[in-house]
Amino acid sequence: MRCLLLTLMFISSCLSQETRPRDLTNLKTLPIKQIDFPENVPEQPTLPPLDSGWIDLGQLDSTFRFDIRYATTNNFVGLQLYPCPRCILRSEVAAAVVEVQTKLRDMGLSLKFYDCYRPQSIQYELWQKMPDARYVTPPDRGSMHNRGGAVDLTIIDEHGDELDMGTPYDFFGQEAYHTFTGHSPTVQYNRDLLKSLMEAVGFKHIRTEWWHYSYQNTMYPLSDYHWPCPDSQRAWPVE
Ligand SMILES: [Zn+2]
């Protein structure tokens, strides 16, 4: 496992250095021009999620905190894949995390989100960098993130510091598994707290990632909608 991890880290590092300039300047054209889409995926995004049934979580509750990693280079591919950070979810998924937040607030704690809805074309980007179904859902099948039904998140304390969950976000290894038994009682308590609160409102965990929860495993339609970004937040110009 150690050799595998080192190999993956090396491959990821090499890819990051080779592709960083191209990805930062031409993101919108990348999935269509350089990735072979299967026939059933439309070339142009057609679904406007914000018209109904979707909610921008940041506008729903001001106490949520966000660290949308794919809108930064601080992620496992080392590339900024979103032009600006947004946490968009199906409205019933958003309502469920608000319930969790209400309970955490009473404890002086808060949720912090690493990822929410993810356009399907970004899934192709991730799959290119990590073609391992244990960690990245194959894009032709589509991730629950591509359906607006999944969140990657953790818990922070009153100072904004993350509770110790044993590994960072997007750590690919057994230490991130729910089934790993080598963590301290504090880590186990923190993970159990997040898991019990999320599952109480209908979320399902997956075995390999302590941070990932899907709402009732509902198969909402896949989407490749790209959200608008204010000019002040946009990392590259509109084409
Ligand atoms: Zn996830």
C-alpha cells in the first residue's frame, strides 16, 4: 500500500506540473477538446440547476463555512478546476445539512464544506488524474456530486479549526476508511459525531472516505451546469 501511495503521489505530482498552465487558462474547453466523451454526454451544458430545485448553500445559512478545494490548487490534483467557489445542492439535500448545522451550532461547532455539486465534465478531469474507482467515481457512471446529492465536509470548532478526523481531506489510503481501527479515541469520536448527525437526517456514508456523504443514495439526474462567477472571484476570463 505504501508503494502504491508513493507511486500515485509521484504520478499526481508529475501531472500537476505538466498540466497546470493549460488547465488554469483553458478550463472550459478542456473536457470537450481533450477528453473523449461517451456519446450520451452532451457537449454543451444544458441544465440550469439554479432555476428550481437547487440551492446555493451559502445563501441559505450564513453560519456554514466553505473551503471548496477544487476552486483552489490545494487538492489532490494540484489544479484549480472551478473558476470560483460555490456550494450548490439539491434543495432537499441542502435542507438536510441545515438540520445538521442547527444541532452542531448548539454544541459550538459548525460544518465546513470541501465540495458539493460538481459539474460532470470536472469528473472527467478527476478521473484522468486518479483512474481508481475506490476514490473517484468513473465519469460515465457519474458521481453523486454530479447529481447535486453529495457533500464532502468536516466539522470545525468555535475558532474555525477542523476537528481531528485522522487524515486530511482527499487522503487516499486506509487511514481514511471508516473501517480503519488504528485512530485515537478522539478521532473516532469526531468521525462518529459527523456520521451520526449526517445519517440521522438521511445521508449515507461510503467506506473509503470519512468526509463523503450522499443523500439517501438518490439518483438525481446528472448535470454539467457551470455556475456563474462574479468577476471579482473569477480565476480566468469568460470566453
Ligand atoms: Zn465526495
